[in-house]
Amino acid sequence: MAVIFVLSGQESLDSGLGWIDTLLRKLAHFGEYALLCALWWRALRAVLADERALLFAFGVASAYAATDEYHQSLVASRHGTPVDWLIDAAGAATAAVLIYRRVRASERAPA
């Protein structure tokens, strides 16, 4: 989360590649919030049931994405948008769905 905060504080991340730059940045955000959700789930499953840990992890990642967009709106030449939050939350949701499927599959597998 500290890495996300520091990168969000950078005034400009534009590489000059036009739409490719935009696409790569959006994919990076999707991936970093997917990773954030997975890491929170990994930590929380030690103290919560898998499904509760997963819901909490998604909630933390999604809420942090909202605060990150607000943070970006305070940085010169940056802006935070609801669409960017949706991209971040979609990354977290994708990780949550993949983790859920994996956990469910391992529960059904014969011992």
C-alpha cells in the first residue's frame, strides 16, 4: 500500500506513448489491486474463515482504491476518477473470484 501511495504521489507518469501508455497504466492498476486483494486475503485467512477473509480483503482493496483516487486528485497534473476506481476495484474483484474458485475447488477435491 505504501508503494501505491508513493507512485500515486508522482506528478506525471506519462511516457509519451499515447493510448498505449494509458492502456498500460490501467492494466498496471488492475494488477496491483488484484495483488493487494490477494495479499490481504493471504494475511487474513490466518485469523478468519476463507470466505470472510476474502470479503474483507476485497473491501480493504476497494476502499484503498477510493482513497488512492482522492490522493491523486490532490497531486498536480493528476486526477482521480470514478472510472479509475472501478478499474482498481475490478482488479480486486477478479482476484477475489479466482481465489474463491480455487478455495472451493480444493474443498471438493478428494483427500
